[in-house]
Amino acid sequence: MDDVAAETCRWRGWREATQAALYGPDGFYLRPEGPAGHFRTSVHASPLFAGAVARLLMATADELDDVAFVDIGAGRGELLTGVLAALPAGFPVQAYAVEQAPRPTGLDPRIEWCAEPPAGVSGLLFANEWLDNVPVDVAEVDQDGVARYVLVRPDGTERLGSPVTGPDAQWLARWWPLTEPGMRAEIGRPRDEAWASAVGTLRAGLAVAVDYAHVRDARPPFGTLTGFRAGREVPPVPDGSCDITAHVALDACAFPGATLTSQREALADLGISAARPPLSLASADPTAYVRALASAGEAAELTARAGLGDFGWLRQRVGPRSTPPGD
């Protein structure tokens, strides 16, 4: 059997398979087109999102002597570019894009491109749709009531493997109990650890994770693992041909002092409203009315129920009076 055939027949856990498919050689996230070539995030939906993040950054900066903006899972720098454009001229900020793909050409020279979050900075650390692409293993309950790892081949074929034990079993018992045969869960422990590590790089400020999310009392009984390619949902096949994603148990990622709200609530607090402009503006200033109407439409997409508005926002203050990750 040659190497290609052996790889095609190889069984491995979803975490290992996803890591290779997304971030290995020729991985999905290292392609030139970037995430924007395959799916639409809040960043791509409207510049209103970057404007809201810029306001959050300025509010965070009021409490600090110096300020950085750290964008984790920066894609091709779209959010950072929008935030810098929305800030007042001369606003003092050090911008960091944390991404495994190479730095895109033509990016604002003020943006530092790095593979890991910078340690010891103060400011706003923002992770928009990053945690859902931190690879995780999948568990399924067999007919005897035993939770087992789900193994997968590069063509997407699955089978059950060994029982889930150790820290993964403890995580399931606490955060996503599986009680019936056929029930599935994505074991979110690597995401908890990734988030704690990212927050731990901040000396002071605010850390925010924005993502597809669910909480313990409303976990989906069969998990959420799926794929995306060219704007369409597709079966999750770990061969590098598609994005592989699963919703995030954000409540498990949170540690003491964190708050969890919806994007709809978070953006409202940051001044984004989908209210239509008054009709009187149409006659007084038709151009302003058209602009305001377009803005309301974009705000409606960002805050829509059963859409982007249902994303979770996990916010964690970091500073002398904050509880550090893991305590």
C-alpha cells in the first residue's frame, strides 16, 4: 500500500483530523483566499461591526496607560483594518493580528502579524469566530451506554473508537453529559485551554470571544460538527477541502468574573440599532435617509435572531482585581 492509500484508510480522532485538514500543509485556512472566500462573518457583513469594536477598544483604553488591540484568528486582517479606520486620527494603539496564514500583501503597516498572541500587553483582545475552529474530539454513546471517541477517515467515514476517559470524560460529565445511545458531543476542553491561554497573555484590559455558542442547559443532543465551502454548508470531511467547525460551549470557557451575552445585546450596548430612520428625514435630507436606511439594514443582519445576533459574546476583564484564568 502506497503512502496516499495508507493515509486515505487511516482512522483518527476528529481533533487530530481537523488539525491536519485546517492547519496542516495545504490546509484549508492557509489558502490564499482566506476565510472570506468561503463564509460570511460579522466582519464581512458590515463595517458597523468594526466600528462597534473600535468603540469597545476606546472604552477599554480609558482605563489603561497604554493600549493594544489583539485580533486572534485575524483571517486576512479585515477586522483590524476596519477598526483602525474607525478610530479617531492619531488614536494611540498597537495592533496585532494573530494568524497562522502568511501576512497578506498590502496590509496596513501599523499591523504586526504574529503566530501567537503577544505576552504582557494591555488593551482589548478580540477573538471573532476563532474558538469554533480550535479542533476538538467528538464523543458518541454506544448501545451499551459508553461514551466513545468518534474516529474518522479523510473521506468523512466514521466509526466508534475507545471509551472516553481521563480529563475528557471529566469535561463531558461537567459540561455536556451524554445519557442516551446515539447522543454526541464535541469535547470542548481544548477550547477552554486555548481561551485561558489567550486571556493569560493580557496584563490588563478586556478579552472578548464571539462565536456560535450553546450553554449547558441547551446542548444539542447530536452535536454541531459541520463543514463550509464557498458559502454553503457541506458534510464535514477532513481532507482539507472545507472548513470544519462546531459551535462553542462558551460557558465552559468562562472563568470567574466573565459575562456571557448575545451579540444582539452586546452590539446594542455599543450603539448599533436596526431601527428605521424617521420618514421625515426622507423629505428633509433624502441622501441622509438612504444612508440611514442602509445602515439599519446592516444592523438588522448583525443583530438578527436565528442569525448573527444569536452569537455568544464572552467577556472577561483582566487586571489587578480580576480572577486569573484557571482559578
